[in-house]
Amino acid sequence: MPAPLHLTNGDAPVPDVARAAGVAPAEVLPWRDVLQDGPVPAGLDPDELAAVRAAHLAARGWTTEAAALEMLRERDARLAAHPAGAEVVLWFEDDLYDALQLAQIADRMAGRPGPVTLVRLLHGPRGDLRAAWEARTPFEPGPAPLAALRSPDPRAWEDVPAFGRLLEELPDARTGLSRLEREILAVLAPGPLEPEQLFLRVAEREQPPWLGDSAVFAAAACLAGLVGETGTGYELTPAGEAVLAGDATRAPHDHWIGGVHLGPGEPRWAWDAATRRAVRLG
């Protein structure tokens, strides 16, 4: 029987996973992508979707488009090449970032005959993972969560309990701010912050923790006009103060969350904090 294929949520857990499973780190496949950020549209095959994601990651300035496309294609090919009857072991945390990656992986493995198992990683220092490896549980892959993410109607996300935090990234029906944007403005209200402090103070507001620093800095960059750069960090502008106070509204801006395209000329989807539902305005 071929050895299991081990997948995890990025590079950081790879050494611990490899040690617990008794394999070389190169045998662990990190699933690198931030699927809460940017387009994940429906109607594309894996290679077409990889091209869309690579273009987005490059537009963020995190890598080149060619390097991102090579990485995504190599990742997809390793999973596709794993023998259908051999085990796949998923090492993931219980948060939105991981839930979105699991949705993509589950879609790719839907209907495979071999066993798929899940090891739930703890946040923070993990220590020895051998007991968690031995206690892994069956995981039933299927296409429904990814189909919900890729829907142009965010109300589909409500059918996936793990996507609750994603709904809060829709523009708030009253302020136009996503939850992450509101958190950035709120932590800057007392005064300017250097990048590391901005990230740490935003991260404190997210439990369980799931955001990386690059995602926070990208969101801050998209708040031009509400957040300014000081030369050494970030500060709240008067316009940002007005939006945070509820005296003004964040203007719609062109961006994607999963399969939902937001911005001028697009359907006005929003998050209704009172009902905790996605709503269409106008």
C-alpha cells in the first residue's frame, strides 16, 4: 500500500507534521492560498482557477504571477497523482482560513475510494503531534462547501457553518466596512501604529486566530483615504474617523470574496449585523 499523503495549511506546521507522521518534510504538502481574499469564481476547472488565483496573488504583490501559477499547479498535481486507494491525511486548524482550504481540497477529492482522515491542529504551540496523528478521524470529502464559496450569491455561505466568519467580510449594511476593515480602523483610533503592532492588535480581536500579517496589511492598503501611511506605519485619517464613528459610509470598492464580485455596478451584497444574515441592498 502506498504511503499516505499529508496535507496541511501552509509551511509553518510542516516540520511538526513530518515529525509526528515519521516522514521527511518534503513529503508533506502545504496547501498555500488565502481563499478568503480575492476571486474564487465558479465555472472554472482547477487549472483555470489556478491562473485566476495566481493573478490575484501577484496583484497583491506577494509573489510573481509565474511563480504563483507554478506553485499552485505543482500542488494540484501532487494531490491528483496520489493513488486513489491510498490514504490522504489532512492536518488543519479549526478556523476560517483552514475551512476554506479544506473546502477546496474536499472538492478535489470528492468520490475518491481511498480513506481520507483529519487531524485537528491546535492553535499556538503544538508540541508533539504523535497522539493527534494516531487519533485522526475519518473525513468525508464532498463538493458542497466549495460550491457555496464559489456562488455569486453569498447567502449560499450560510449553509456552511464554518463560513460564518466569511459572511462578516461582506460590507456592513450600515457602514460599508467589512469586519476586518472595522477592526483596522478601531485599533488605529488611539493613534498611529507600526505594521507589526497593527497586525498584533487586529489579531487579538480574532478568535480563533486565522489571519496572517500579509492579509491585514493588504486590507489596510485597500483602505486608502480612511487609513494613511506615516512612513513607518499606519494612521487613521479624518475620513476614517468619520466612518468609524458612523457619520459616513465606506464607499463601495471593486473586489471579490469567493464567487461574489462586489463594487460599483455589481449587486450590492451586505452583512446585516442585526439579523446576522447576508442581504441584498437596493
